[in-house]
Amino acid sequence: MSRIEVFENRRPVLGINSLGRIGKLTLWHHIGRKYFQEIVVNVGRGVGSGLSAIAQLIEKDSTYGSIHRFLYGVKAKRMIQVVDEKKGALLIDGIPVTILREARNPAEIGWRNYGVDVVAECTGKFQDPTVAPDDKSGSIKGHLVSGAKVVINSSPFKIKNKALSMPDEAVTLVYGINQTAFDYRKHQVVSAASCTTTGLAHMVKPLLEHEATGKILTASMSTVHAVTNSQSILDKTPKAGEKDLRKNRSTLNNIILTSTNAAAALAQVIPEVKNIGFMADSIRVPTSTESLIVLNVTFQVLADKTGKPLPLTAETINAIYRKAADDPEHLLLFSEEQNVSADLIGTDAAVVIEGQFNHIRMAFIEVDLSRVPDLPESCLRSLGQSVMRIPVVHAKIFGWYDNEYGSYTNRLGDLTVYIHKSLFR
């Protein structure tokens, strides 16, 4: 039987591990999308008074409201039914959803019993693809032992043993950037990177692909980021060995400086970034979702074939993003409205470019060639000078992204469907 025949005769079933923020919103996404005909969610423990408590957890959300109104509008009716408490059976908008409440270790979940081919791993706990599937503390590869063909991690990989390299079966993918790198014959463990990497990648790629902005000398990024559940509501005592004391401070009334691995992850999905001195940091602010990337880029001023400098203005930058926004999938949006963060919550886009606020400055960098390593002295003599003034353009570009549903969960959903189809076609 061919792979296409297997696909046509197999009921698409999705597995989701966790009902945390991304796990729950991933369920919302696929309920609305209707690609998977059945969904199995592993919670791994009892919740509240039983299945009805889980149904309420799924239905209601402090950020996005209720699932039925979010998906279908204010007049929509409630759509979650408890079918069988013992079996954990729910019916959500016509989609059978099974809730598993026993296994915490991915290897013990038993996905094969439910026909699950692809699992979205959303706990945030199993991030190391080098850990053995039978590790007693659990492993992301345990999902494969449990019956899944591919597991997609909703966060970046983190290899604890720095002496180990990324396994061949593991790959980092961002939908709309490098998802075509997925190889069903090779890749079993996938990272969907992070919300910030997703937004950043969609901001950087159009610049690298355009003649006027393709030569990036250096870049840095700060994300003004909404709070996450890794932070504390009120001040608390750090755990033993914890290095970042700031994440233990109250999210309610603090702006908190922290780190992000977005620059490193960006280089995994856009290899050209490895040649750029890219830095990234994060500033956590007391909002529930919708974050802002502030991208600082220095471009070398390029010339056309006649030697005439290519024009590079704020309008040039905006024109690049307008063109990118014309893509049929609309993964990048361009706005010239005066937005605030609440205006864009839930917006289905990897990033929304804030066109009105983008700006540039022309400048000159003085380079002392005598201090350039390995530059032959004959070159200096032929030039007749050791200092050169190089024209550059500094650009500051702003991009909004809904770090929970609109940007990240939707792109994770796109990637999940793409990978499932790739398994059989």
C-alpha cells in the first residue's frame, strides 16, 4: 500500500501533551481548523472535580474569552459536551476529544492505542532531544516509544550536556520560513522554536531576500514580552541553584529584564544569520499577551551594477514589508495604523509590522584598516591610507506578535498539519 493510500484510509488523529497555555490554545486551533478528525489530550493527572472541570478549563479563557465566541463570534452557542466521564470523552464542536489523566512520562501515554501519528509536546518540560526515550524522568523521544511517528515541541530545544550535538533526527522549523526542510524519512523530533523566534524570523527573512537590505552588518533585538507562567505572580523565594532571581519577582508590578535564545534559534532556521553578530534580549511587562519586537539592523549601503548607491529609506523598508504581506498565506501583515498592543491580540499573523514607527539613519563607520587581522601591508600601501569611511544605514523596525494564540499557536498548527501531510504524501 502506498503512503497516499495509507493517508486516505487513516483517520487523522492529533495528540497534545498538556493543557497549559499553548496546549489548550493548540486544542482551540485544531477544533476550529477541522483538519484532525479526532484529538487526544494527555493531562497526566486528575483535574478538579472531574471531566466537567476540564471542560470548563477548555471552554473559558481570561485572555481570549470563551472558545465558541472566539472561533465563531458573540452569538455563538456553547459547544463542549461531556460524553463519558470514565473514558474522558468530550465532544467539542463535533470533534471527539479524549482526555487522558494517568501518565506523566511520555513513554507511558500509549498514543498508538488511539491512532495518533503526530504529537504536540506542550509541557515545556521535555526539551532535550538527546535524552534517551526510557529516561525515568521522561523524554521527548518517549512519545515515539508511545506510538507517535513525529513529536513537535512547542518550545526550543535545550541540550543540557554541552558535549553532545543535535541528533540527526531532530530539527528546528518555523512555518513560512523553513518547514520544507522537514524530511519524513529522517526527522522524528521537531522544535517549532519559540513565539519570539517565529515573529523575528518573519521580520528578518524579507530583509535578507531584498537587494537593498540583503547585506546586514550587524543586528540586535529586544522583545517587549508579555508575562508567561514561568514567572511569579508575587515575589517568591528562588529554588536552590536558580540563577535568574528576577523571574521570581512579581509580574504584576514590575518590568523585568531577562534573556532569550531567539538569536540562536533564528540561526537554526535562517542559516545566513550565523554570519551576523546578532544579539537578543527580553523585557517582560505586565500584560497577558501581545508582544513587540524592536529590531535594530545596520546595513551596508550597496550599489547597483553602474556603481550608483541603492536608495535605502524608511519607505524602502516599508515597501519590502508591504510586498511580503502580499503573500497568499498572509503570515506577515503590514500596518500603518497607530496600534497599541491590545488592538492586535488574536491577530492571525506571525508578525504585524508597525510601518508608521519604522525609521532609519544614515551614518559612516570609520574603519582603521591597519587593525584588520591578516590584511596584507601591500593593500594598505596601494590605498595610500589606513582609515576608510564606510557608509551604512541604521534601521529600527517594530513588529507586533501575539505570543500565545495569534502568532505562535497558529504557526504551530500550520506546521503540525504540514508535517502530518508530509508523513503520507
